Amino acid sequence: MVKAAEELAVNIEDQQQPEIDSKYRLIILAAKRSKQLQRGARPRIETDMQKHKPTRIAVEEILRGKINFTIEDQE
């Protein structure tokens, strides 16, 4: 499990997406998207839902730029 988390952190750094400013934001986004997939949302990438877990699909969707999100300032 730790190895997978380390690989994920490396993949985050390799991606050129200015919207994802930290690995923590990625984790929050992936958790929300994973919940949507578990509730029946269709994946936005070509994948076999039987082979991959919703969390992995969610991370891949985010890294490929298929998930839209906004960051709101909290003041």
C-alpha cells in the first residue's frame, strides 16, 4: 500500500496540471469522484470496471484532466 502511495505522489509531480496544487487536493477529489462511480456514474475514460477499483479510475480521470472542479477561497 505504501508503494502505491509513493507511485501516486510521483505521478502527481509528473503531471502538468496547475489546478492540482497538492497531493491532498488530489486525494479529496479522487474520494469524491470514487463515491460518484460507486453510486453508478459512468467513467470518463475507457476502462473495465471489473478490473479496476473506483478509486484508481477516479485518480486516472483526474490526472488525465477529465474531471472539472473549482477551488473556492474560504475567508
